[in-house]
Amino acid sequence: MVNCYSLNSVGPTVEITSGPRRFIAVYLTSAIASSAMSYWFCKAPAIGASGAIFGLVGSVAVFVTRHRGMIGGGREELQHIAQVIVLNMVVGLMSKGIDNWGHFGGLIGGVATSWLLGPAWKYKSMSIDGRRVFVDRPPISYLTNRRK
């Protein structure tokens, strides 16, 4: 139930800001990174949705950090994200059956994927009717020399 609630809370935000294809990329990469980290470091590896959800939380953190000038600093949002991560890690340390390695792996997977593929909006120009025009140039576009 907690995973369902968490996915419903953070999932739409990631999908709206990143788009459905990037959402799927972040979710799947986070799930794989979560399972791999759990397998490598946990005595009883686990597979579940919570690591992928941590990846989505990491994706929101990357988005806020990357666009803090556009969203008014983002300090409060980043503090809230950090509190959620720390609280979940503490609960994981105090409870049997919760795999913090999987959570940490998912978080790393989500942050890395979002940093590379996630939206990176840049101000381009002003339209004729006075609206700002932005372009989306994620770092991967510079690495592949493919610009939108």
C-alpha cells in the first residue's frame, strides 16, 4: 500500500515534467539499479517497486536542482525531498525486511538517468505575443550531438 501511495504521489509529477518516455526510462533504470544494488550488497536481496520509486524521487530532485532559477530557488522542495529520503532510510534501518541498499540503488539510478536524459529547459527567445520560448536540451543531446 505504501508503494502504491508513493507511486501515485510522485509518479504524475515526474511524468508531467519529463514526459512518458523519460518517465519509463527513469522508472525502469531505477528498478534495475535497485535490484542490482540489493543483489550486490544485501544478504537477502529483494525485488520490489520501492527502489524504482526512490528513483522517481531522485528524478524530481534533479529537475528542481536543474531548474531552480525558473521555479524560484527550489530550496524548500529540495529540503522536503531530503527529509523524505532520510525518513525512509531511517525506517528501513529500524525495520526488518526493508532493503535500504535497494532504495539507495534506485535513488542513484533515478538521479543518474534524470541527469543524463531528464528535461533541461533553457530560455531561447521571446515569442511575438510576449511569451517566453524554451528549448529542452538534456545533457545526452550534447553527448550524441543531437540537438532538438
